[in-house]
Amino acid sequence: MRHAEKNVFARIDWITMIIVVALVAFGLISLTSIMATPFTGEESSINDYIDKLNLEYIERQAQNFLIGLAAMIVFMVFDYEVLKPLSWWGYAGCLAFLLLVLGAGKIRGGTQGWFVLDTINRAFQPSEITKIAIIIMLSKIVSSAMDKDGYLKRFRDILICVALTSLPAGLVIWQPDMGTAIVYIVIMVFIFFVGRIRWPWIFTGIAVVAVAVPLIYLYAFKDYQLDRITDFLQPQLDSDSDVALTLTAIGSGQLWGKGFFNEATLAQMRWIRARHTDYIFAGIGEGVGFIGGSALIVTYLLLCLRWIRVSYTSKDNFGSCITMGCLGVLVAHIFENIGMNIGLMPVTGIPLPFISYGGSNMLTNMMCVGLVQNVWMRHYTDKHTRDWNSLRYDRKKRSLA
């Protein structure tokens, strides 16, 4: 087991860091504009503008980022191999928190998934940190199977991974929080992809989902969840639905947007519910228009491509699985959040990574950054390129020996 290494910070992936800091900075600017008291156009001085700003959210989000930055550093400095023997403890601890929050947690936004710490005016969402536990737990199992057989092929390993994902997903659905449960499943799918799971298992999974979705829709969804699906499929039926309002706000931005800190934007007038969290992309689309929104999506795409590169150059299968699990979190949140804002996905209450206001989500995102940085700082260099074909041959040879 290797501990903190010398000069480890000299090998930081600065491309990832630049993109993440840019996203956080853009998020702070967006929050500052969206949460401001509506401007009237009569402001004539800097003090007039400052008086309209709600700096409480900005200060707290900046604190959230600094806390996340500290967590990122912790996850960077020790070789990620240290996480293997701790994986079961972390997973069990997260399950305990998920069970405890069902009995002692507070309800926010219709979900009983929060521990509220009144003394420090903070709230903690265990389902967010559970994403990290699932990533490490599944990565350990899948990478061990790959090291032994060359790929994920044993039914026992697949079944264990499905069970380990389904248990916390079921507890989160009970809160209820369907969006986070979907993120857990996406994490598993991305790690299975690294494990080169075979097509028969993929088709089996598709068949199970095809059977389960109608049953969940008919017997598990609550009334408000059914209303969300109806609003998604037929937004024209309710002009006051979240989907209709966000589409109106985004459409009002047109090509170049109204700009931030302009008078009486729809976001500032609270036209959009949860405009600082779940629906922040609607306020961004209104402010920067189609061009700015597209630039944001491209920025996310660059970060995703970078993490794919980190996964490919990892020194071992465990690192590859960890990176792709973190990528699964990122992709699920981007796709779900932007999709529900533009009417391509049902409303699931999922925040936009590094941009939406929220401490637990920012902490989880920065932990993912720390894990990816950890893998990158110990990856194969150009002088020692990873030969995937040789690795697969050697593993197959060892398994047959």
C-alpha cells in the first residue's frame, strides 16, 4: 500500500482543473444574476447594482466549492489502491445513512433525504455521497473480474454488482428520489462498459428494463411523478407546468440571450421554480441564449472526453473503472438536468454539475474530480504505454494456467 507521494501535485491534470474552475466560476456568475432582485433599468451606479444582489447564495456556494476542493485534495494525495480495503466500510456506512435518513431526515422538495444541521445552517444529503461509495465498490469487483478473466463474464460478479446498486437505489426511491436512483444505475452501466460485458448480458438487461419500467409506472410512481411525466409528454396541456415555464424562459433568450444583470428577466422575477438548483439551465439559457447554452454543453463535452482519456491511460483496471464511474455521474447529471430543462426528459430534480447551488452535490462532484486526478497522476506515461492486447493475453493465459 502506497501512501502520499512526493511531488504528486506536479502531475495534476490541469486540463480538468481549468474546465472545472471555469464551470464553477460561470455558475457563480449565473447564480449572482439569477438570484438578484429584478433590475429596473434605472440603476446608475455600482452601488445600485450591488444593492440588488443576493450575495448569501453566492457566499455559500463559494464555501461549498472550497469544502469540495479540500475533499478533492484528500482524494488526490493517496494512491487510489488504498480505497480497495475501505470500500466495504464506505458502502456499509452510506447504507446506514440512507436507512437513518428515512426515519430521522427532513423533507425538502418532497424528498425525505436530508439531514439538517441547524446549528451551522447546513444540510447534508447522504444519497449524494453514496455515489462515491458505489463507484469504488463496483470498480473493485469489476476490476478484480477483469484481472482474473480479462473481462466481466461471470454471472456471480454481475449479480453482485446489480445487487449492490439496487439496494441503495431502492432506499433512495423510497425517499422518493427517482433521479438519484437513475444516476446509480448509470454508474453501474458505465463501469460494466469498461469491464467489456458481453452482448447477451446487455440484451438481458434491456429486457429486464423493458419489463420493469411499465410496472414501476403503474404501481410505484406517486401522483406528482405521474404528473411530471404527463407534463413532459404533453406540456401544452398545462401552461403553468415546470416544463412549459422553463421552455418559455429559454426561448426568450433566443440566439444571444438577454445578458446577465439586465432588467426584469424571467428568472429574476421567479418565473422559474428552483431557478438556482434544478432549473438553473433555464436561467442560463435566458441570459446567454442558444450560443451560450451550446458553449456550456461543449465545455461539458470536453471534460467528458478528458475523463475518457484518463480512463484509457490508467495504470490498471481499477483506475479505469473508477474514472468511468465518475464519468457516469457527470453524464447522468448533465443529460438529466439539461434534458428536463429543454423538455427532452421528465423532471427528476437533478442538479447541474459544478453550477447548480448545493453543498452535497458540489462535494460529490469535487470528490469525483479528486478520484480522476488520483488516477491521472499515477497513469502510464508515453514511455510506458499501456498495451491492452498484451494485458488481455496475459490475463487469459494466467486464467487458463
